[in-house]
Amino acid sequence: MTDADRRSKLIELWLERPEEEHTDTGMLNFFHWLVEHHPELLKHGTRDPYQYLKVDLTGHVAPPPPFTRRCLPRLEFQSKSPAVRSQKQ
């Protein structure tokens, strides 16, 4: 199997998965599935096979949602020093 054929089959299998799984986490799950069911499709070389998979699927993985500050809880600083606490009041 040529490298182009391997990559073509890999992308075909990836695109058969539900679109909501086309994420970084979904790619990791897909990698584990490939290890078990189609290890011949994973490229082996000097790098980790998962890193090669990430390159092979470039352009086929949904970007992560944008980061917004609204999704983080607001943290209040509480000093243990009584002097600092009395200044705040």
C-alpha cells in the first residue's frame, strides 16, 4: 500500500465517523480504534504514530471552540493576614 493510499483510506474512515467526533478528543479515540482494528494504516517512523495521524488528518479536524473569559469562574483573593483583610473592609 502506498503512502497516498494509506492516507486516503485513513481519511475515508475518519469522515465516516459522526461529525461531532471530528475533534481533538475524537482523533485520540480514533487513534486507539486504529491501533486495535487497522494498525497497518498508522504511519511508523522516527516520531510517535499519533503525531503522524495528526498530520494526516490536518484540515479534517474541527477547531476547538473559541476561548472566552465568561467560561471561567471569578476567583476572589482572600488574604490570610488580618491587616490586609481589615483594609479591604
